Amino acid sequence: MKKESTFQRNLRKELKDIFPGCIVTKLDSGDIQGIPDLLILFKDKWATLENKRYSNAKHQPNQDYYVDKMNKMSFSKFIYPENKDSVLNELKKYFKV
């Protein structure tokens, strides 16, 4: 099983390949506890993704709150190897790619 950091590094590269010209940046959970890991800016839309090493990995305090809140504002999901393809397909639809 890959480390979460390895999964995130590979995911960032894949996002840049799928969405040419996008900006993918890491958000600082030290600033806002529970804020999702990644912010993706593409054309006139944005999304956030919270990376997990596997589907039943522990959620830190406030992560569910921020993923839900940001999903209501735009697009936000928990992403892990088992659902990666599904989430990326949803993101493609959201970004209209």
C-alpha cells in the first residue's frame, strides 16, 4: 500500500495531465484544521480533494465538515485509490472536459 504522500504526488501529476493549464496547490491544514489537501483551479471553476491512503482511513477533525461545505460551494470529495477513477470522472464532468 502506498503512502498518502506518494498517492498525492501521483494524483497531482495526473490532475495536471487531465486538465492542461490547471493550477494544483496544496492547502495548509495548519491554517484551517480539516481543510482539504488540494485545491484545483481550472478555467473558471475550482475544486478541492482530500487525499486518503485507503477508503477507511481515519478522518481528521473537521475534514468531513469542510469537504461537505466546499462541495456545496463547488466540488469537493475524499479521494483514495479505490475511488480515484470515479472521482476523477466526476471532476471531468464538473470541469466539462
